[in-house]
Amino acid sequence: MSLEKYRLDMETCRRCSACKFIPFEKVTGYDHVYVCPSITRYEFHSYCGGGRMVMGTALLEKRLTYTDKLLDIIYNCQMCGACDTSCKYSMDMEVIEPINEIRIDCVESGHTLPALDRVVNSLRKQGTMVPGARVKRGDWAEGLHLKNFKKDKVDVIYHVGCQTSYNQQMWKLAQTTARLLQKAGVNFGIGGMDELCCGGRAYQMGYKADFLKQAEANMTAIRESGARTLVTGCAECYFAFKVLYDKHNLKGDVEVLHTSEYFGRLIKEGRLVPSKKVEMEVTYHDPCHLGRQGEPYIHWHGKEIITSIRTFDPPKEYRRGTNGVYEPPRDVLKSIPGLKLVEMDRIKEYAWCCGAGGGVIESNPAFAEWTALERIKEAETTGTKAIVTACPWCIKNFTETISRNGSEMKVYDIVELLAQAI
Amino acid sequence: MTLNKDFLKALEDVLGPEYVSADPEITETYANPVRHGLPVPPRFEAITLPDSTEEVQAIVRLCNKYKVQYKASSTGWLYSDPAGPNCIKIDLRRMNRIIEINEKSMYAVVEPYVVGGQLQAECMKRGLNCNLTGAGANCSALPMAAHVNLGHLSQSGSYGERNLLALEWVTPDGEIVRLGSLGSLNEWFCGDGPGPSLRGIVRGNTTPLGGLGVYTKAAQKLFHWPGPTTFPMEGVSPKYKPAYIPPNFLMRYFSFKDLDAMVDAVLKIGEAEIATELMCFNAAMMAANLATKNVEEEREIYNRFSKEVQGPGFMVLIAANSAGDFEYKKRVLETIVDETGGKPLKEVEDPENQGGYIWRYFREVGSIKETGRVLGPQAGMVGGGDCFPLMTNFIKECSKVKERLIKEGLLFDDGTAPFLQSIEHGHMGHGEVLARVSLQAKDQMAVAREINRQSNEISIKKHFGVPQHVWGDSLHDMYGPNATNYHRWLRKIKKTFDPNGASESSTYITAKE
């Protein structure tokens, strides 16, 4: 079992509880110090990163077995990685990786949640992580006459992703992105009806085999296309293509960029010029899988050396969230004339999750909504009237939470505001 | 052991079913992190999550009624496992409110799960600061919750036991007692009156660590803060950097040719009352505080530092109230260092390093790094809180044990001098021998026990007083006869206030005859 690989990481936990809080250097007051939605909502220590480390060792030692209660703890977590970042402020150990391995072990040993089985069955049968969708994957592009990277020679692949493709509310986002790419004169293509799910969400739910199948198929298609760059507006897809594919040695040398990075580059090159004023005050929500988890994967090959202490030869570099994608989205927003960015308390590597990740929006929508509501309330304290983000899953969860609970906050993708300025 | 169903039902009636769990999946994760091959301690039979003093009281009364033990903890770093079966946990994490920050009278009142970082940040907005426990900003800000509550600010800001003002206490048998001014005036400004004072009883030698009921609210003294309302740290974790060093702030590290010279300097600095913080960190702790990449980088920095230090040393931090005050204190520091032969560690004075150190020392975020990057068990001796030179000599003696065990290959050779700290400008002192048990030691727990056993022997034979790690019957029984038989009194206190032995006291003292 791969969880065994993380035994010493899990046993390194000091039970200091740093995983529950934002890094303490950044605490500026009483409010907004908690960073993990799971422990904040469910309170028992079991639901935090440290509790999950003890759980992992207990599974290895057979002191715990999979029960409904254990699955409840395991899956009421958005896999947002905040525990991992806060722990690694001080410690040299993996946290989110063993948490993911526990899920993989769940699935491989046949202990799954029906709600997540339904989603993965949808992936297997309909090719989408959005079950029950009444539209087809490429419908959003109808009438736009976009190139298809599987047929046409393109430099850039625009990967749209399941949520944007199958949720009609998001089509405008994909269409706007395509128009901006056209305006900048980018030779790009889409997968259209043949686009494949990245598999990233399936991996985080524990369905590793399904993820690998998607990843291999995607990379075959990308390699065959000859395109050197893949751009996506979905943080989950970004994380999958850039980090997970790399982790599994599938990424090759394709450059993976989020739309905020790519549009930022086009703005710097003068190929897109935001010139129209957009008089708004907004706050920016860092999607977990673009921010702290968007940091490149760090390969390490070497020897673990156990002497008096545990060291590595060569020394092991840890992904601590330091090199996530934080500035490019902010740079795009700052390039928009008239737009004022007001930051929330919890930002960048210690941003609070939107609530949609890790299968939570599918398996426990109430928890996803509770998590989003916490963030919306935090956004309201900035005095702005809009949350801007960079992931369709965040947009979906914020928008639906606001419609059910009420708030004056509007929700935008960064691309929508950029388009207004161009 | 299975808990009585009526008892569990009664707990649920008090707290709501959402906040009580006897599920093994929940109770298992409350164990301190378990390492392969080490003994597995007993588990709590259930976990409870009260939200108020009244709910704590109700849990405690039910435990007394059903003859079940309980153990409360706040943030719960260490000392939180039960000693045996039939014990439930009172996890105080829902009691996380700041009740009051009184700027005029300079005190704050908190519940147990307000953490140090939160309270300090709120204080700083008001030009105030609070002493945090040295274990870090992640620990409870309630003075009675976090061991002795010695911290980096203790040079100028004392420590928990002494900063403690009024206290709300749920006694072991379930009475709510309000001590100090809270008991007579319903105000928090004083711990000893007007109103009942049981400060010595509730504190004992090192606070009862969950063994004498539950402390549910406490007030503590606050101190003047001459710095900014928020510290100007930029960058992304863990590589935070200061935008600037606040005016009139300074941090230096000096090493000395021997311990006597260092003690001399510490006492002179204390006498002059110029230091806001003074901690005798060793080179390894200074390196750990600075490193952000991995243990290999930490060792690299340490190797650089160790070439620059000439012996034991300390970091000293000045946070002055004005430019004039700053110049005066700086000059006095320079004079003392000249007189005592202190050698500066230049690398820490680089503005980026210095600013980072300053903030990490005020916020106390380095503690996990300095002591926590270990896989095997930590070991060591937590000295007492007597006069600084005495504590220095105690730790010096205990360090010989560490050196011996390093030679035997049982401890990691961190190549360091012992850790010491001056309290209240040298009025008191404290020291610790921090050690990492070698991962190659066959019986790691035996090594930890050995360093304790030998250190205790030194403490008793050489009259160094009762250290602050004296937890549990066997240690009290060892020290008591050598220290006015205090253990008999402690036991009487336990018996009187906890007639049913409900408050689990494996890290305090039991009422056994």
C-alpha cells in the first residue's frame, strides 16, 4: 500500500495544531485565523491534518479499519492543502499527500461513497465529472468556429474542463476566453466534443486508476497535436495537468498555464491592452489548486538516510506552497484601469477554500455551502461588492451559496473583468 | 472498556449529539502521534466539545456521578493522553472567545482555545503585548493552560503563573469557583483579592496539566508594545521577510568564551533593564529559526554559525520606546558586551535576517522548528524557575548527561550548548536540556527515561530544586521528601478538591496514600 511510503511523514507529526491555523506570522487579529474548513466545521481533532496523520498510522497498524464513520471523516475534507502549507511553515513532512493516499486506499479496497461513485461512473460512461448534464462537451463553442487541436495545427491548446463545458452558466466564461485569445492573435485550438476530463478531481477523490486513464489519453492527444502550451481557466485542471501529471511522470515538456498567467503574458507583450475603465472594487479569492497547490511538483530521487535523524541524499525539497500562482491573477486585475483590489485577511498560501474541492460538493453539499459562506462573509468584510476568482468550481459554489443564503456580493471570473476592459 | 450508555446519553443531552463521540475513529486520533514500535497509550473512551463554562461543569458533574474520569485540554500539544481506561476527553476548542481586553487596566480575559497569536495580534492593535508560552503562538493564551507559560517575552513580561489575574475554575467535582476580584466584584483585574485567592492551590509547582479540574476563563496582565499594530512581513510561507525593521528595534546574538561570562552578561543586562527579550538560544536553535528548506539547510546554517560562535550565547532583543531610549539601551548593551567579551554573530544582523528573527521571536513561531523537526521522541530536562545562575548550573550539569548519551550513540549530536532563559530581567531563570533521541536507538523510550532519571538524580543530589517537568506520582514521590514533603500537601489538595478522583491526574498527582 502506498500509504506505507508516507509512514515516517505521518509519524513526524508533533500534534502542534499548526495545521488548523494560518501561518502565525500572518495572524493580524482574532478573526480569520482558522484555515482548515474540515476541523473548523466538525471540531473533533480527527478532522484536521494532524488527526489525519494519526488516522493514517492507525490504518497502517490496523488499529482502525474502514467504517462509515471513518469514511465520513476521510471525505469531509476539500483536499484544499491548507494544512499542508501551514504545517510546512515549520516541519519537513508531507501532509496532503498521505491524506490523498488514504483516499486511494479506500477506493482500491472497495470503500467508497455512493455520491462519488456516481460522479466517477459519469466520468467512465459520459466522460464528465458533472453527472446528469444535459448538454454535450463542445456545445459551448457552437458558432465560434474555433480550431480543434486534434485536427488543426495549433500552438496553444485551450482546455476548458468539465465544469465550464457542462454547466451552461459557465459557457460565457469559455466563450469570453476564446474571444480574448482570438483578439490577441493566438493560434489556439480546443478539444471541442473530443476534449477529455483531466482526471484531477477523480484523483483527489481517490480514484487513481481513473485519473491515470484520463491522464494518459490526454497526454497522447497533446503529444500528437504538437502543441507546446496548454492553457486552462480551471484551477482543478491546472493542478492536474501541471502537478499531478508531472508527479506521475506523464506531463512531458508541455507548458501548462492558467488563463491568468497566459493573459498576463499577453498583456505584458502588448497583445492585449486593457484600456477601458472598469470602475469596481473587488476582492480576489485564490483557488486552492491554482494558489498553494499550483506550485510545480518537485521530483526527488535519492536515498532516505536514517541515522540519528532522518535526512535525504540529495536533500529533499518540499512543496510548501511558496511557489503557487498568486501574483499573475493579481497582476491581471491591477492592469485593469479603474479597478481596485482589496485583499481579504486570508490570502495566497493561506486562503480559505471555496468548499467545492475533494468531492465535498458532491458528497456533502451542505458542508461545501458552509465553507463557501465563511468565505463570502470574509469577502464582505473588505467592503467590496464582488469576489473575483479564477476557477469555475469556486464560481459555482460561491454563486449557488449566495443565491441560497443571500448576499450583495457578485462573483466574477478574472477573465470576465479583463474582457470588460478590452 | 465501554462507557455506560446512560452516561453517554446524558452527555449528549448537555452538549447535543454533534459534540460528543465515543466512536473509535474519533477517539483514536486524539492519541499523541504514534510511532511504529513504541507503546500505544490508552485511548479516551469519548471526546466531548463543550461551548461554555456551564457545559464544562455539567460534564464534570456527570463524570463524578458515573465515576468516569475526565481530562481537559485546550490546544493540546503533548501531555494529553489518558493514563488508563474509563477516561473521557474534554476538548476545549469551542471555548475560543476573547472576553475582554482592558486597555486602561492592561489586562486581557480569554477562554482556553484563544491561541497566543490571536491574543497578541489583538493586543498589538491597542499598543499592548502579552507573554506567549515559549511553545509557540499555536498554544493557548490562557495562562493556566500552557504549562508554566514561560516565553520569549519573559525577560520583560514575566510568565503565566505570575501574570495570572482573576480566574474562573470548574473544580474537579463540578463547582464553579471565581477567584480574585472576580469572586467579589465580578471584575478581572486581580487574582488575589478582593475575593478568594487560591493561586498556589490551582497552580501547584507547574500547573496541574488537567489534573485539578478545568480552567475556563482567565485574566492576565498585559504589557506596553512600542511596535507597529501589525508587523510588516511580506512574501510567501515559509519565506516571510520584513519590509523594514521597525524604528527602535534591534536583535543581536552574542556568544561567550564560557558559561560564567555569559551569565555575567545576562545579569548585567538584566540589572540595566534594557532587553525586551533575552533567550540563551544555542547556535542550532538560531539556525533552525532561520532555515526554511529542510533539515540539511538547517545543518548547513548551523555549521556556519558554529564556526562563528565561541561558546554559549544568547539572543537579545531591544524594542525601545523612543529614539533616545533606543540609543541609550544600545549603548549599554555594547558596553556590557565589551566588558564580558561577547562576540557577535554577524549573519543574524543582516537586516533581512534580523527583521525576520525579531518578528519570529515576538510571535514565537520558531518553536516548532527549533524543537520539532524530529521524527524520534524528544527527550530532555525541563529545569525549574529559580535564580538564573542556579538554573544555569543545573542545566550545565544536566548537559553532561546529554553529552554522555551522545557519545553512546543514543542521542543526536546537535553540537549545542544548553538552552537557558532569563526571567524578569534576571530576577529568575529557567533552562532546558533539549535532545533528540537517535532513530537508531533500540529502545527510544528507555533513552528518554534515562536522561530524565540521571537529571533528576543531579537535581536532588546537588540541590537544584524541583524542576518544572515533575509530572505524576513517581516524580513527586521522588522530589517531595527532598523538598519539605510538599507532595503530601499537594496530595491533600488533590484529595480535598477531587474527592472522587474524577480529574485524571497522571501528569499532576493522585490522591493515593
